[in-house]
Amino acid sequence: MGNRINIKKYKFLHWIYNLLHYKSLSHNKAAYKKYAIHRSVIASISSKDFPDKESRAWLDRGDSGKLAPLKEGFAHFPAAIQQQLVSWSDKGYMILEHFFDAAATGSILGEIERLVEDRKLHPTPDNKLMFANRMSPLIRAITYEKRLTDLLSFILDTEVVPFQTINFVHGSNQRAHSDSIHMTTYPLGYLIAVWIALEDTNPNNGPLFYYPGSHRLPYLLNNDFNEGTTPLTLGKKDYGDYEDRIEAVIREKQLAKSVFLAKKGDILIWHANLIHGGMPVKDPKLTRKSMVIHYYAKDVIKYHEITERPSLLK
């Protein structure tokens, strides 16, 4: 049959799409000016367009054990959260048990079911339900829950804005990865994610896994695994090649895996560069209902490294 042409590799198609969604790119205008990026907000952009590839986030550049307790607002958090804030620099994640009560998790589940029944949410090929926050005031309100946004803003030391939600009915079976290849910032380190357990997880329904401390590794970006990029086309490698490279890093660094056996209402908050994924689903009859919220810092450049597309923020 010959080689098929992957039209998604052609950047000019992205530029046309970006032009049609120009209003959703306005958030990058001020950030481009702030960081002296002299290009149109509809153009392709990637890490090669920036002068450095280091995080400037305060808890990446210093020790949270020393810095966090001295920062204004630290004393307002419950003791359990304070304890995890001081270990953020070392671990790159925190687990908060029973953060959402049964009423909150039940309302999220009911709203997602309604959106699916009303055909407003459609599963992607990999069985994700994307951007419910753009379709539901209830889900949107959850993403702005004050206890959550206050904590995330403290961790990043700047205001955060929710970018997307992803709802899962079943475990993702997703290979190890860092979110920063998908949702990238300049400076690096200004994305943060929250995973909410909407039911209990167990070894059979595909719980999350993660590698504590992996956020301190160098960011794996396009130039580290891809080749053949031109001004008009993306590189020759695909996402699977990125996942292969991540697994090679895990083996090389002999990283230790942790598995999160969550109870309904528990949340996992993780750093932009923390390597994580979904364990294999051993029993396909079981569900693993959950919701992820990805947040960007408000005042940074927001884009998608692997596709070199600026992020659409609505």
C-alpha cells in the first residue's frame, strides 16, 4: 500500500487552525512580549525558540523544606498539607486523602454521565473524555475550587488557570510520560496537574503509577528524541518514540516506581515533569472513574512541545 502521508506533520495546517481560533491564543500575546519572543501567536513554537531549558519555579530552584515554611500563606494550610509542601522539592507530588467528599465526587460523576448521554462529551480513540470544564458550569466550578487553586498557586508562586479536564471511565493503560511534552511552558515548570479519584482504585482496575523525584531530571523535549524538523514540517519521530525514550531513561536511572491505590475523593497533585502513567488494567470489566485537571500558570507562554502548537485557552 506504500507509505501514508501524515498531514498532521505539516505546520501550515496548524497555522490555519490557529488563525481560526485566534481569540483563544490572546493569552500568549503579553507573555511573548514579556519574554521577548518576536513571532505571531498563530505560528508554531517549541523549546528551540527559547534561550534556556531550565525551570524557574521557586521550589525547583530551592529547597521546599527551607523555603515553604517561610512563605506568606504557609501557616494557613492544614498541618497535613504543610507536611507535604516541605517535601515537594524532593518528591514532586503530594497525596491528599479525602480532599473531596462523597457529595462532590457524586456530582462530578453525575455531570459526566449527563454530558455523555446528551452527546456533548465523546470518547477519544484512547477513551478519554476531554474538556468537560468547557461544557459544564459544575465541572468548571470544581476546577476553580478555592482550596485547590490556593494550594496550586502557592506551589507555583503565581496565579493558576485551569486549561483542561480529562475524565476516565476505565484505567488509561498509559505508558510512562511527563505532562510537559504535551502541555509545555516557558519558562519550564509552570504546569501542574491534579488527579481526582471518583471511585476506589485497586491493583486490577489500572491505578496510577509515578516515579518519586523524577521531576528533577532534565526535561525531555523534542530535540532529545526527535529529528528532521523543518520550518514547514514536524520531525520524523512520533509519540511512541518519546515513550520509548522515557522508558530508557527510567532504566538508565533505575527509578523506583510507586503505585497510587486511591480511595474515592483522594487527590494526587504532581509536578509538570514528574514521570507517571497508568498501570495495566487486569480486569477489563472494572471501571476506574477519575478526573484530571491540568493548570497553567497564568503569566507564562503556554504551548504543546510535541506538536509545536500554541495552547488554545478558552
